[in-house]
Amino acid sequence: MFLNAQKARLSGKLISLKEKMLLNVSYNNPEVTRKINNEVGKPFTLRERIKMKGIGSSKLFITSTSIEIHNLLILDSYVNTCNIEMRPSGIIVGFRSLLESYALIIPYYKLRLYKGKAEEYSIYRDHYFIKIRAKANDKATHKFIKKVMDYKAENLPLGPEDL
């Protein structure tokens, strides 16, 4: 009955069957925090952050995005930048538009990271994507992307036998 339906009425609330993971994180909203923590885990502890030698990227310049993110970024005339935060089960790509902060929540099992052009990385989650500039002499960006990929490889199950 609900297979073709986009929304279902459940216990008096209208719940979308397709979870939206592009969130406005400008305000301290417990519901948004709960969604993020369920999807990518709670933040690393201070000890873990020090042991990993940092969990955040430097400022990354956005070259292109999917239409939903593009519609947010064109609202202002500033240079489009983002940053990436690592979490135990995924990453959070954060960016600003006007006076609002947005986050694209990507668990490792949905993360697709490609090095397309010579100076560009592409980060995908389902139908969302963000392409970031990474010049050849930008060692910090290349090192951070490698750290994300290594952490993903170490912490994802290899196959059904690992579950």
C-alpha cells in the first residue's frame, strides 16, 4: 500500500519515507542533533581527536553542487566554501548561505568520493553531490581526503561475513 507513496500518516504525524539529510544546523535543535548522531555517530572525544591529529578539514572551495545545494548557495554573492568534519560512522559537509548554516550528513556506507578532474574531488551521497577544488600544492586537502578514505576503509564491514 505504501510502496508507491512518498508519505505516510503514522501516529498523527506526517513522516516522509525518504529521509532528508541536507539539514539547517543554524540553531540548537535537539531533533536535528538526534538525526545527525543517529546517522554518523556522536562526535569524537577530545582524546580521539588528538590521537587522529584532527578531524576537520581546512576551508574547501566549492566548484559545483547538486541542484538542492546550488539553490541554497546562489542566495548570496559570497565565495562558496565548505568544510568536512569526520565522525565515527560518517562525515558532515558544512557550508553557509546567507546567515544560515547547512550540513550534508553522509554515513560512510553512502559516501562516494572521487577524484575527477586533476584539481577536483567529488563527494556524493545518493542524489546530493559537492565538488571541491584541490590544487596540486594544497597538501592539507589531499592529506585530509586520504585520512577520510583510510578511516572509511578501516571501519566499514568488508562483506556479509563481517556483519
